[in-house]
Amino acid sequence: MGIIQNITIGEGVAIVLSLIYAVLATVSETYDTSGLIVRKFIIVFVFICLYLCVIYWIITKIHPKSNNWGIALWVIALIVIPILIAIIMAVISTFLFGLGTVPAS
């Protein structure tokens, strides 16, 4: 019980969101064996949890009083920030790799 008592609200939200995403990613596809389902669940959970924990760590370093945020604010922050990161990375990759350019005639 000592570990659970030391978890902050933001860390708890990151873990729960990772579990939800891992379940949704695992259920969304069908596999022949249960071993592949379990393997995919573990891999997705670990990577998403690491990603959200890094975002949580960055938020707490930028805004030190964020430890006092409630569950709703952490859910919003940990859902909206990855979406914004994905949009920004998509725009950057479009310009870098020229996916939006029209070929010369």
C-alpha cells in the first residue's frame, strides 16, 4: 500500500489513461492467439504510460503548482497535450518531407 499512497493525482491519471488506451487498442483488433493479445496490451501500455509520464513530468517542471490540480484538469491536460503534439509533428513533417507540395509539370 505504500506505493499507492505515494502516487500523485497526475501520475494516477496517466496510468489510468494508459490502461484505457491499451484496452481499446487491444480489443480493436482480433488475433488468433491470446499470447499476441497480451503482448500487444503490455507493449501499448508501457509505451503510452511512459509517454504520458514524460508529459506529466514536463508539466510539473514548467508549472510547479500543478500538483494541486484536480482529476478533471489532469485528464484534460494529458489528453489535449498529446493531441497537440501529434498535430504539430504532422505539420512539421509535412513541411520537412514536402507532402503538401505539388510536383512540377
